Amino acid sequence: MTRIGLIREGKNPADNRVALTPAQCKWILKNSHEISIAAQSSAVRCFADKEYAMAGVEVKEDLGDCDILFGIKEIPLQELMPGKTYLFFSHTKKKQPHNRQLLRAILDKKITLIDYECLEHDDGQRIIGFGFFAGIVGAHNGMMAYGNRTGLYKLDRVYKQRSFRELIHTYFGLRLPNVKIAITGSGRVAHGILEIMNLMGIHEVEPEDYLRRRFSYPVYTQLKGADLYKSKITGKYSRSDFHAHPEKYDCRFLPYTEQTDILMNGVYWDKNVPRLFEKKDVHAETFIIHTIADITDDTDGSVPVNLGDQSIEDPVYGVDKNTLEKTAPYINTSIDVMAVGNLPNELPRDASRYFGEQLIKFVLEDLLKGGSDIINRATIARDGDLAKQFEYLRDYANGSLAS
């Protein structure tokens, strides 16, 4: 019998999402007699202990008898149990400095780590994640920030709604100004942004029309890889080549800074990917973007005026266009930036339900059978040693951040 444990989130601020909902646990237990499930008692989880208990899940404090442990965010070092198999977002694959000690502890404690972020289909498409709901919440918050800045309309906070369905009802009767919105990306985050654009009745236009004219109604354009990047040599875009050698490409976004009121950023970024614009570009009088929802949220990343995370309670800050220093939001001389690292926590029950569905559909069965190519590719560490494909993290885990 395999024993699954749902750990209590220990990162501060505490995350309220979970990998498997009570209803999903009930389905698993009903359809397999070779699995038992325990949930660590939690006062902040979006599903109460009582809901898990009613679903047949044992709720307790000590998960030491569990074989596989499911979490969401990084686990505090002192809470890691030696020799266990963990699944969570470790945020180590890009050598994030703040998590070096976490990876070191995983190796020292001979832990097997399967990272959700690395679970991919054969074509490289991510299997599970919270990106869709990050896009939903981030797009809403971006529109909310623009409304607060201009006073032309008012949107309430997402977390005050009990569900995504209730959030949709808040858009009935919403009248938006003739705003122009640029959306970057084509993955789950972008799909969530597009969902909000459609629910708010914002019209899609092609990039070339977006650049040429203003409109008498609110519009958005979606900018995918071919719209955003071009080879420095050929002037063209190849998806496979770009992902292999992003440093060989230039970004084509700058003309959109002269036509955009709101930027919704949903592109994946690492240090070799060209930024959408540079800090110096913000000083130009032609740079008219007032509000940026940096939903993928990389500090000094694809949006270089992202100065760091805000909280769910206080998601927006200003960046002075002249000094590039952080200010209060909604000041005439500043650009408003919405940058929050845990956006799906505003719709935790919906986000957890969606996440768990993908986990059950694509991962759980193979995990219980002992693995698969998909799981092997996502295994950063096994029994305390780095997997071959993650050997590049060796120097990072040993105390160096060198590439």
C-alpha cells in the first residue's frame, strides 16, 4: 500500500492552495484500494480539515509514515523529512539564489524531489501548474489598477469572491473606457488573461491594426513569440531555435509602448531572454504605458521596472518614470506595477481543483507505479543525488551561483 501525504504549507506567507482537493482524494480512495491518504492539519488551507475527514482522509500532525508527500510552495528546511519523496515547486531549476540552501538540504537528507514545474509532455509543454488562474487574477488586478488610477470604473478584489463563478458576476454591467491592452505570451498565463478580456467584453484586434490606430471601444492584442522576437541574424522567428538560443534574438515590443495603456505580461523569462523593453525606454515621452500587470513576476526580468513582489493585500506600487524608484501607486509621474508571486491564492479552491485534475490525469498513476519518462525528466534529485539532466545545478547546490 502506498501512503500519500498532503503537507501543511510552511512558507511565510502561508499558501492556502493544495495539490488534491477533498473530492479528488475521495475519488482516488474509491478507485484504488492500494492507496491511503493523510493530510497534515492546517488552519490556513482553503479546504478545512473537516472536509478532508469527511472525504475519508486521515487528518493528523505527523506524516512520517507517508511515502509520497505533496506540497505546493518551497518547504522550510527544518520540516523536510529524510529519505522521503516530495512533489512541490522548488524554484531551483534557474538557480534562484534564495533556494540554494533548500536544494542543498534535499541532497543532504537523501530526498527524492519531483518538481511540478519540470513535469512536461514530450514536446516540452508544461503538464500542470497554476498559470491559468494566475492569468485570471493578474488580469483582473491589472484592470482594477487602471480603474483606480483613472477613476473611470471600479473593480472589487478577487479574494472577496468565493469562486471564479462569483467573480464573473461582478463584471455584469461593467463599462470600460477606450483602453488599449497588450498581452504577451501564449501559455496558461496568457489563456487566463484572455479569459478575463473576453468576460469583460474587450475586443481582440490584430497587432498591425493595434499599432496603426486608436479605437472607439476597449481592445487588446495578443503578442506571441513571432510577434515579440526576431533573430539578430535572419530577422525571423523560429520557436525551437529561440528556446534553445534566446540570446540570439532581439525583442520587437518597443513600438507597442507607444500605443499601449495597459501591459499584461505573461511570457516566460530567464536571464538570456531579451526584455520587452529597457529601463531607459521608460524615460521617453512616447512611452505611454500607465499600468503593468507583470503576471509572470520576475524581478528585473522581462519587465525591467518590476522592483519586486507585493502582497495580495497590497498588490500595486508605482515606479517613478524619471528616477525608476518605487513610489505609491496612481501618481501621475509613475507607472503602476502589479507584481504578486502567489496570485492564484485569491481563487484557491478553483485553482487547487484545476491543479489536482491535471495531477490525477497525467501524473499520479505513473508515480504510484514507480515512474515514467515524464516523471524521470522532472526528478531533480533522487535519493540525495542530482539527476543527470540537472547536473548543471551541482555548483549551485554546493554554494556557487555560477552558470
